[in-house]
Amino acid sequence: MKIVAVCGAGVGTSGILKVNAERALARLDIEADVTASDVASLATTAADAQVILTSPELVDKIPPTWADIVVVQNYVDMAEIEQKLFDALG
């Protein structure tokens, strides 16, 4: 399974979301490859992704995809991230 964490530049915020998603997945006992990406590269990096994690501000910038788009309000709220991943993958 592939999950892509997305932010504007693909470095800072998506890196934080990637690490926290990996922690949440470990708690849920779900194995997945989590990568960080910028919006401009998303068509390539998320071509085979099942889930895209992003902020409300970037949803409209995500190109058409078969992946589930999961909007995270607070990138450091582990309960939110864990619940939303559970809902998407559970």
C-alpha cells in the first residue's frame, strides 16, 4: 500500500505528516509505504497511491486521482491522523 503526504514544497509540512502517518499506521498495525511530495510532482508520485494526505488548502490543487484524499486539519494531532487513516483504510 502506498500513501503520499502532500504539501506545497514537499519538504517541511509533508515530512511532518509523513512521520506522523507512519506512527499512526504502526499503532493501527497497518503496513504501508509513506512518502512525502510536493503538489507539482503529485501526478507522478501518487500515480499508484491508495491514499493522499493533505491540508484543506491544497485539496483543490490535487490532480484527478483514484486515491482516497484524506484532509488533515492538524498535522501534529496524532488522534486525528490515526482516526482518518483508520477510516480510509480500516
